[in-house]
Amino acid sequence: MKLKSTALALFFVLSAPLAQALEATPYVYRTVAEQPQNLQDREIASLFDRWNSALQTGNPQAVVSLYAANAVLQPTVSNQVRSTHAQIQDYFEHFMASRPVGQVNYREIRHLGPDAAMDSGVYTFTLTAADGKKQQVQARYTFLYERLGGQWKILNHHSSAMPQVQPQLQASH
């Protein structure tokens, strides 16, 4: 019995570092989200593509025009919540300097009524510094959309970098 107890205790002592190492390894999304099958979901998914294309124009006003007049932006790389178009534009003027290109890795779409929908998941941005060096940043996101005057607008956009430090991301498809 003493040998059994000693063996069990030794097992737990030796396996503790392995368990900690597994917990310390952050989860990284490496795939590209599949296009939704449902036509309504595809319409909502395309709104991210529209926003991402606007980012790549280099024109912050093109991005801001996709937000409702009373939109709220909780951005990835700023501590300041933005609740006016002027504040949202200020954020994107700085963010767009890194020439962001986004890619959705995982998404869940929910319809909240005929004129409201939510797209929530994980995206990865490839950012390019002035010296040409590229960096990838993965973040969780939520877009809340409302159809206003026949057009889908972003009512709320929340984006937060992953809480665990991630290894250098490599693009993989």
C-alpha cells in the first residue's frame, strides 16, 4: 500500500510541470473560416470583407462610412473607446498606417431580427511596418450590424488581442 501511495504521489509530482506547460501553450487559430452555406449568413460574412477592403484603401473615411452615426468602437490597439465618427476616424488614421490586412479564422453569425445581426469570432491581421517588416496579430472580434435606410452599418465593433502571449504566427491556409 505504501508503494502504491508513493508511486501515485510521484506520478502527480512529475506530471504537474507537463500540465502547467499544456495550460501555458496558447491556442492559435491557423485556418481560414469557411464561407457560410446559408445565404443570409453569407450576406453578413460579406460585411467583414467590405470593411477589410475599406481598410486596404488607406482612406480612414472609407472605413468610418461603414459605421452607424451612433456606433461604438472598442479597438484592439487603443485603450480609448470611440463613440463618435471623429473618434473612430482618429483611431483608423493611426491603425491604417500599418497597412492592415485581415483574415477571419473562426466565426459565428447570429441573426437578431430582420435588420440586426452579429458576427463574432477570431481574426488575424497582417501589419506592415514602415520598414516593410510584417507582423501578425490575432484578436477576438464582435461586429453588431444594423440595417439602416436599407444599408448594413456597424453599430458596435469590439476587438481584443488574445490574452495569452502567442508564438509568432505564420500564415497557413
